[in-house]
Amino acid sequence: MKDKVVIITGGSRGIGKATVNYFLENDYQVVTSSTTGKLDYSHPNLTVYQFDLGDQLSRDSFVKSLKSHGKIDCLINNAWWSAGRKTESSVDISLLQQGLTTNLIGTIDLTQKTIPLMNNNSVIINIASEYGSLTEDWGFVAPSYRIAKAGLNMFTRNIYQHQAITEANIKVYSFDPGWVKTDMGGLDAPRDPSEPAKELFDLYLSDSPTGEFYRGLVKRSW
């Protein structure tokens, strides 16, 4: 669908790269980003921009670039500062502050600035994590990462009821990709990035209830 424009941040590797390629294989126009502005792959329907989620000027520049692509049909917030999941003996305040500034505030700012560029009936998907769930007990592990992901879930629960979202009938989802073989997940993870990539595509096309947390097309507990 060459007239459909999908924004997928952080497309240089892992889930982001797999998701970009899945949408490209289904004939979508895809805009993605990397911190260098480069990728190790290309496609006629793919555009990549240099983008640093944690930098205000970079976010503003990215949004300005998006305006040249016409109305947006889907925004997948995949970009994430991966160091935010490292082991902590206690909550590392500097790490938490960096993670919240980049991963949470950066994502919120980018999303809110992108909403005016979106078509009616479009979709926003925030890549969350089972580690961001309040109903699962993982013990004391990766607190800064988990706090930021939990915050992202709360953003989903708030923004889906915003007037600009409801008037345009934009659906907003949080998505749990599971444990995936990525730089963050490691080689022991049971899932290949292609699996959540297909699930993200299916969720985008679905008519699933907005403002919820999904694993695939199944609504999961917060």
C-alpha cells in the first residue's frame, strides 16, 4: 500500500529492523530512524533520518522531516535507550533520570508532536514490555528500565482519551513483544524479532479496542 505511511523509530536493528522490513514486504511507505542516520539495508519505499530520541532539537527536526511524507497512518514508538536495562544493585538515580528523559519523555514529546500529522483512523503503538507490568512480580531486576516502561504504559492509558485522539478516531496501544533475541534480550531469548514484527503488523490492521496492552492480538493485564 504505497499510499500508506508508517513511522517506525529505531529501525537499525532488532524488533525495529524486523518491523520495518515486514511493512516494506507488504508494500507500505516506511519512515524510520537511527542515531547515525544510516542503515545496513535499503528499499525504494524506505526513508531513514538521523534521530536521537533524547535530544529536543533532534525530535523537532525529525517531526519537521515527517511533514514532507504527507499524512501518517501509523506511528510505532520502538526507539529506546538500551542501556536502561542494565543490572542495578539499587535504583541508580542517574540511570533512571537518563532513561526517563530519553525513553519516556522523549517518546511522549515525539508522539504529541506527531499527532497533528496523522490521518483519521490511524494507529499509535508504544513498544512496552512485560517488565513494565504492575501485575507481574519479577523481583528486584532492571528497576530503571521497568519504571520507564511502566510509565510508557501509563502514557498509553492517558493519551488514548485525549480530545485530539478521540476526534480523529486514532487508536493507541501498548505492545508487549515478549523476550526477543536482540542486543537487549540476548541470544537465549526464545523469540525471533520477526515474530513481534508480524504481531505489530497484525495489531495495526486489527480493530482491537484502543487504550489497552497487547501481546499479539490478545489483551494482557497491565
